[in-house]
Amino acid sequence: MLEPSQKGAIGLFDSGFGGLTILKEVVKLLPQYDYIYLGDNARAPYGTRSFETVYHYTAQAVEALFKMGSPLVILACNTASAKALRTIQQNDLLILDPTRRVLGVIRPTVELLPMISKNGHVGIFATKGTVASSSYPLEIAKLHGEKNFKVSQVACPMWVPMVENNELSGEGASFFVRKYIDELFTQDPEIDTIILGCTHYPLLEPLIKRYLPDGVNLISQGNIVAHSLKEYLQRHVDIENRLTIGGQITYLTTEQSDYFEKIAEIFMGSSLSANHFDFVE
């Protein structure tokens, strides 16, 4: 078991860059805290990897952030949240440190559906791994009942490389945005609410909205997760009291730091400095 930490930064983990869309909104709402962002870019993408591999990599990252002092870690990645969060919460925390917490991005998004969808027809755009896990349909059924929502899912394997190559407009981007939208509405023409179930996808939001039918709600996770975290810390003062205050952000990547800095600027909208990080097996 790890030694309990007195105080530390909020940790955010993602398989690559997408979690930066979560970090950006969290920092905007809660700028007073310190943050450590860890991107496992060298082993990305996670979306096509097995449950066992995603769990192993994610557990490694959580333990690393705990060792850096984080009392609270957010899995700012839908694939990690889908394939690893529950096991980490139920098993690993008991071994590592039961006083710390690990949160995901799926549940806060799902909780708001009754306030957004008018007809209960919901669409999910996500990676292959998140779609295969059925985490969104299962969480929706768990929280709201199996009969209250009809859920349709489409995997969008081209969207992550489009975002990371800054191909956010143009004919190629438009083709693949229209392609996946058409696939989703072929499954269910009555969809009135769509969840962007990958943290890369908010960068494509303006293009996606251009091709959506009128009146369809598009849910992006960053703002939702940020407000959910704020409410969580208000409810769990014991965790909030262990967070350091200073407004400092540390960026770590398992990839070359200069490459991370270049792509991360697309997500954060400003330049930043990152350090290389290696997991110790």
C-alpha cells in the first residue's frame, strides 16, 4: 500500500491528447487547484486494445499519479473509463490507498440525459473500444432504466487521427463527419441527443453541428465533467482539503515531449511545456 499523501495535485489521465479537452474546461472552472496531466501517447490509441490491456495501462497510470501525490485522479478518457474504472475503484484502491479516489467521464454525462433528451432517443459517437464495451448503454440503463432510453452507437475511427492532424475542416473531414452521422441516423432517425463519447471529438463539434439535423442536441463532456468535479469536491471536503492550491499545471507524456507540446497546443489553444515520463514495470 502507498503511503497516504498529505496534499497533492488533481491527476488527469488519458491515453493521449483527448483528455486535454477535459483539463481545459476543469481548469477554466476550477483554476485554483494544481493539476498533473499524464498522457500515455506512446501506447495510444487505447480504443482498439483489449479490456485487459487498457486496464493494465490505466492502473499503471493511476498508481503513478498516486505516487506523485494526487489524492484524486480523473480518467479523462472514455475508453479507460469504460474498460478500467470499475475494476480500479472496486479492487485496486483497496490495495493502493482506500482514502484516494478515481473518477471517470461516462457517469457525469449520462446523469444529465433526462434533462436534455425530450424523446429518449440517444446516439453515441465513440471509439471502437468504448462502443464494444457497451458502457454507455449499460450506464444509461443502470441510472435511468432499460425502457426509458433507446441508445444507438457508432464507432468513428477516423475522427481521432483527423483531430491530431489538425484536419478539422475541408472535404476529407466533412466526408467522415457526414459518414458517421448518416450511420447513426440510419440506426434511429428519431435521435434527438448525441453524446460525443471520446474526448477528442469536441474539436470537431462545429463541423458535426453543421451536418446534424435541426433540433438535435450535441453533448460535449468537458464542461459537464468540470461541473461534476466541482460538485464532488463540495460534497467530499475530505478530498478537497488534500488538494494543493496554486494554479500550476504539470504535463507529462510517455511520447517525446516536443511532439506532445506541438499537438497539445491544438487542444489547449496555447503553447505549453511538457516532460517525458516512463512507467516503471
